[in-house]
Amino acid sequence: MSNIEGLIRKQFGLIQVVTRDFLLPVFSTVYAGNKTDQELFIPQLTQLRTKLAELSISVEEITLVFDKGSNTKDNFAALDEKEIPFVASLSAAYHEDLINIPDSSYTETGGFLCCRTRKEIWGKERTVVLYISEKLRQGQIRGLKQTLAKKYEQLNALKTALLNPRARKKERSSVEKKVQAILKGDRGPELVKVTIMEKEKGRFDLSWELNNEFYQWLTRTYYGKKILVTCRDEWSSKDIIAAYHGQSNVERVFKHFKNPYHNTVRPQYHWTDQKIKVHTFICVTGLLLSQLVWKKAEILGYTASVETIINELSKVRQAEIITVTGLKGKARKEIQLEEMEPELEGMYTAMANTVF
């Protein structure tokens, strides 16, 4: 067994808080990978409050944004008790009364069709904002068509197997279980109506059809809608939606951590907690430096992405020239930059001479 094969990998997760502007990391922590978002919510919230207190930042100055994966009654109760402002998303599956609000109740707000209301959620009446995203709807419809195609393929395979004269005879309950397994999930039982027909004792056939009425409700009414809940009652619907979309900034940070050429956290071949934390600390430090370079570049008028900026600056190379003038003389060392393209040289010079 080689050394690489013998190393043990340990699963871990990373919590990262960044600034809204330029995504500068301000709080990071590593946790065991077998923990769920719901379990970690309150402990990490406590750590965040401690960190903010150390930085003399008031909790009221921040707004916590999180997805439905962290939604529990206890988590919302903790937010209420600690008076931490938040914007969160809700699962549409548990709030079909909100989804069924007619389109006539929606108005144009900040590029979205929005509807604002109030509803009791986790024991307290809260502000709720619904908005329609056509991009989200089309993505969901594409996913639904792929799911249906897969289920139809599985039903066809089962039908073929049932009609095979050499196949063993089956009980109806066995066939029903197989159909249920195929339709399970993705609203399958509501979308596809399957009829099991007994041709003779122990021999069955299948037929199925799409529930067109439910399909139309799903694609026209249910899909494309996001439900947000917040305690920021004084905010406009536009500001609430903008705050929720701010999550994409954090997602961009994790995209940086997965980039194999810059600040990548994976792969890691460590098995002790200390080494994992050191490994991640180095990656986060690299991210901080990269984002500072990006910030400086934007101040100087460069609008490229952070990846492009780093890739370009990586082309700058420094040569060390050693000149020997005699057998007994001391060698003279000179450091010199290699020739660069004019545009790259301009960027490098401007950034090297700028202090902020």
C-alpha cells in the first residue's frame, strides 16, 4: 500500500462569514462533517455573537440570512430570544396556502413580481414576502421533465418484465410496491396515475398517464415561487429580496474554495483535528489576500473577476541574476522582473505602487 493510499481522510465542514463588499472573510470555523445545519445553527450563532462582541459590532447591525435547511422551531425561538435580525426562506411544500395566493395579488417590485403578507410561523406572526422568478420556474420545469422521463423509463422496464412469459408469477402487492418505489419522491404519485391490470392469475400489465391538472398547477402556480420570512418589518420587499440574494456572495466564496488552482480546501489528507484546522486556516488566509488584491484592482478601475486578476498577476515572474566577475571576487546578485505585456505591466505597476 502506498503512502497516499494509506492516508486517512476526515470529513469536515466549514462555516464562513464574509463582508458584503469584496467578500472579505471575517469569521471561520471548522466542524465535524456528520453534523446537520439544524444541529449547528444555535452553537455557531453563539460563536458568531461572541466574535461580533470582540469586534465591537452590534448584533442589530447585521442580518442573518439562511435557507430552509436550518428551519426549526428551536432555531427561530433562539433568534427571537436573542433579537437577531434575519431573512430566511421557507419550504413551499409546507405553505401551499401562500403558494395559492392568486397572481392578481402580486405587484412589480425591483424587477420581481412580489406579494407581501403576514402569517404565523413557528408560534409568531411574521412578515412574509413571496416573489416569482421565471428563471427558477424554467429550471424546475426542466428538472421535472427529466424526472418524469426517468420514471416513465422505469415503468416501461417493469411493464416489459411483467409481460415476459418466462417471468415468475407475482402477487399484486409485490407489483404495487415496485410501482410505489418508482413513483416515490418528486411529487410522482400525484403526477403519474398508474393502473395495474391482472391479465390472468399472477400475470399483470401496467398503463399510466400524466395527471395534467396537477401538472399545470405545479408548473404554473407552484414552481418559480420563493417564500421569504423576516423580522425586518420596516424593510421594503425589495430590500428583503436583495438581502436573501446576498447568499450568492457566500456561495461564490465556497466556489473559490473548490477552485483547484486558487485557495482550494480539497483534497486534504489529514486525520487530526489540528492539521485540518491549520490546512483550512491557510486556505482562508489565501482567500483573504486574494480578495484584498481584487479590492485594490477594482479601486484602480479593473473590473475583471478575482480569478482573472489572480491568473493575470501569476504571469509576473521575477528572475535572480548572479554575475561572477572573477574567481576570487564576490558574486553580484540582481533581482529583475521579466518583460511583461504592456497591459499586465500597467496593472502590476499600478497595484504595486498603490496603498489603501
